[in-house]
Amino acid sequence: MSDSKNYPDVPKHNNFNKHARSALQGLSGAIPFAGGLLAAAASGWGEREQQEWFDFLKQWKEMIEDELQEKQRTIVEIAMRLDLHDEEIKKRISSDEYKSLLRKAFREWGGTESEQKREYVRNILSNAAATRLASDDVVRLFLDWISKYSEMHFTVIAVIYKHSEGISRGEIWNLVGTGGVREDSAEADLFKLLFHDLSTGHVARQHRPVDYAGNYIKQTARKRTKLSTLTSAFDYEKLYVLTALGKQFVHYAMTDVAPQIDSDEMNSA
């Protein structure tokens, strides 16, 4: 018995080649090979398989359209935040170097899987156009961090930034964690991995005193007492601070440039 009653949009099998191309005309802009692909496969597929593949392509097209809309919205929001009367800013945004940053950001857009990350990318690109506190190589690294790290990483970065004198992992967990958990739990392992990521990525480090020239002062090793357990994932002794790179990331990604014009002005332009 045919399954066509469950898939009313499917064209009859014998006429599929003709109708698939017509039905997929709206998809051709985003997926130009779709019509030919379905037509080639139609002879070996039943109606149910054809409809399932067609539905998949529609979802794919909608995903691509959503991504394009996000990119367009981001470009508009960046433009709203720039003083285009400033000659330096106009020169900057028309430069090959800045265009390279834009291409990198939009090429790796898949890493911005949340609205928060999209705003971070917008802020980075806005600040990279309006200021030159960080080199373009550093800005590229910041864009890599958006793809590499999770929102939990960025939450921890923000907490550490607010405690410039240092804050322990235990104190951070009390602020952002889910309450008391076992040391052998998945949550504890994930929290340790998060700090491993930030430490090896040179985003955060353990607090160390420095001299007037910024050199780290060698500390006298303390005599260790023999412990029966390993250091806790939620240790309260060792303090963490952001590196210079981590602080610059906060300024670029987590600091919004005030819009120069509002959305109503932009829409009427």
C-alpha cells in the first residue's frame, strides 16, 4: 500500500523529474545542485524517500536563510556603531586588513551558535573598526575563541575579570555552578577541563606577583604536607586572574560600542 497519503506534496513517481525541478526552484539559490541531485536519484527511490529528502532540503534552505539573516543583522548593527564621519574609521573599514577580519568572522559563522556569541562577534568587529588597541592578529585569535569556547567559558572569563586581584575555582563555582557536586562527578571533570582550556589557551592563569617592570617574582616554595586526597576541582587556595590577552578579549568582545544612530534612522536611510 502506498504511503503517499502521509506525504501529499510528493509528485507521482513517473513525473518526479519534471516536478522536482519545479518544486525545488525556490531552493536553487541556496542549494543549486538540489534539483539535479533529486532528479538523478528519483528513479531508484520510492515516494516516501523522495519526500523525506525534499523535507531535508527545505530545512537546510531555512537554516542557510536564517544564517544569512543573522549576518545581515550583524553588519547593520556594526554600521550603526561606527562614526562614519571619522576619516580614520572610514579608512579602516575600507582596508584589506579589516575586510579580512570580516571574511574570517563570517566564514566561521557556524561557531556562533547562540545570540550571545553573535553579539560577541559584533562587538569584536565593531571595536576592531573603532579602535586599534589590539593588533589584527590578536583580533583573529579572539574570533577563534568565539568558535572554540562555550558560553560557560565566557561566563567564567567575565567572573574572573570582575575580580582583578584573583578568585579561586571554588568561589567561581559558587557564583556560576549548580551547587554541591562530588569530586568524581561529570560536573567536576567538566569544570577542571574548562580551567585547563583557559590556562592552555592563555586566557587565564594562576595569580603570581610581579615587580614594577612586570616581571614575575619567583616565590619561595612552601613545604608541602602529605595529603590523602588530590587538589579539589573547587579549590579555594589558588587564585586565578586573566592574562593580558584575556583582559583585551573582555574589552573587545564583552564591551559594546554605543550605537551612533538608532534603528529607526537606519531603517529610514
